[in-house]
Amino acid sequence: MSIANQAPAYVRAISAYIPGKPITELAREMGIPVESIVKLASNENPLGMSPKARKAVEAALSGIERYPDQFDLIKVLAERHGVATEQIVLGNGSNDVLDIAARVFLAPGRSAVFSKHAFAVYPLATMSAGAECLAAPAKHYGHDPVAMLAAIRPDTHLLWIANPNNPTGNFLPAAELRAFIEKMPSNIAVVLDEAYTEYLAPTDRVDTVAWLRDFPNLIVTRTFSKIYGLAGLRIGYGVARPEVADLMNRIRQPFNVNNLALAGAIAALDDHAFLAESYELNRHGMEQLVAGIKRLGLAHIPSHGNFITVEVADGPAINGRLLKQGVIVRPIGGYGLPNHLRVTIGLESENARFLDALEKALAG
């Protein structure tokens, strides 16, 4: 008998997370030169990383032999959000923070609620803690507060919300979201995942961290992987009430964020010119892709992130034809959307390349 059979059944039942296909992998598989491949699969910033962050990372190399000290970034984030330093939890990407929250509040015999078509990490984190997944029906591919409230059971201890949602791009307006949280039982932790919040239109933005004053059960998570362009450094954070953050920090690995990520994140926060450029590029790119998708006669899910989900007749087949042309997008059959493809907003030339490849793929 394999020692693997001794692992808990709930661990053996987990399906591994499948990330977007790396450029180098497609190059190996298809024999396509790396420089000829366009990757629009993982919602990365097509402008790369913040220039200020790059300089800070290069400078931090001189101290790479030392263990990291999280103090400076925690202090900056606390000041930025108007909270105490004791309310900040750093993570190796915001995924790490999500996993920490699950380990704090979930266990065998407990359950967590999330929406159908929501981020794949929610069921993974839930199952890794031995808890049961309760997937509520979606509404127009997004969160349905009524359905999510109805899915709650006496053993429910955590509820996941992605706003905007990945991979569909749906967004719950602030008033609707707050009304939803107000109806949540106070003994259930509410994790509000805002990985794409910087891509929201200014009129849609709201300071959800300030809601912690009214909702002791709320945990807000953010990432530096998207608009800040630091996906490869793996850094994110959560903000919660001090007593909640304390528990999360007890479970967190002591050095879960490295020196380069810490330095890059601090600098990226103040690179306002880069953030503005990234936002505008995304806005124009979204318009470009929406117009092209409509021209091809395809439907899409309106998105508030840096990606768009388009409906095609046969997701796997179209994805395969795109790959042969050196264009990587994200098939999302694993999210219950087998006939949809999620496409990251890229540079203008990359968006045009995708639309051209998609037209050819649709023609067979």
C-alpha cells in the first residue's frame, strides 16, 4: 500500500489547481519561438512591473542573505488604510492569505460557502482544511447574495466573495455588497477578495477596509500580482480586526514574504504614474476587445477586471486552435464554463493578435 493512502481522504479528493499555460511550455509543445507567443491567460500586467519597484528590488539584492523583516511594508499598508499594524497579514500572494483564513476558521465538520464560477482557490483552500464546499447558484455568472445566504448551514464558518469576480469579471456594487454582509451571521468569517479592485472605475471604488469598524467578521484581501505587476514576486495581504489578524499571523509562516517582494511592494504602492498608465491601458484594451468580440458575433460577460470572458461554441477546440497560432488564453471548463474562454487584456498589439487568431480559430 502506498503511503499516499494514509493522507486524509479530504486531501486525496482535492483536484490540483491548473495555472495558465506558461509561454515556455507552449514553445516546447508546439515548437513555436518564445518571442512569437502571446500570453493572455493569467491576468498579468502587460506593462510588466512598476519601474520604481524594479529599482527597489535591484537595490534589495544586496541584503538577500538576510531573513526578511515585514515591519516596513506592514507600517506602510497600515498607514495607507488607516488601521493599526496589528490588523495586517502579509502573504506569499493573496492566495496565501486565503489559505491562512481557511486554516483559521475551517476544519473537518465545518463548511464554507462560495458562488458557482468563483475563484478556484476557494474550494481548494476549503478542502485542504477538511471542510465541505457549498457552491451557491450564480446569477448572470456572478454572485447572488440571496442564493449565498440560503446556502449557509449551521456548520458554515466562512464565506468567500470575490469582487470583482474571477474568472467572470462580475461586480457587486458597494451598496449591494454591504447590504449582503449586513445580513451575514456574525459568527461566520466573510473573506472579501479584492484582487482586481484597482481596475474598477473611480465611481465604483469604495473603502471596504473601513467597513471593518462595523463588521468584526470581515477580512479584506488584496494583491500586488495584478495592476502592480509583481506576480512573480508573490506578495499580497489581508486586513482584519486585530484579534482575527492575530490568529492568522500565528498560522502564517514566519518568513512567507521574501526581501525582494517586500521592497518591490513598498515602492509599487507609490508609483502612481505606473498605476494610472496601467489603468488606462486596461480601459482602452477592454474597449478594443469588446468591439472585436462583438464584430465576430460572440457574446461576452461584462467585466470589471483586467480580463474578459468570451463565449464560444466549443471552448476546448477553440483554445486548441489558438494555441497552434501561438496565442495562450485561459480555458475555464473547470469553473463550470466549458464554452467560455477568459482573455487577459494585453497591449494593443497583443489584443489585435488575439482577435485575429480568434477569427481564424472560429473559421476552423
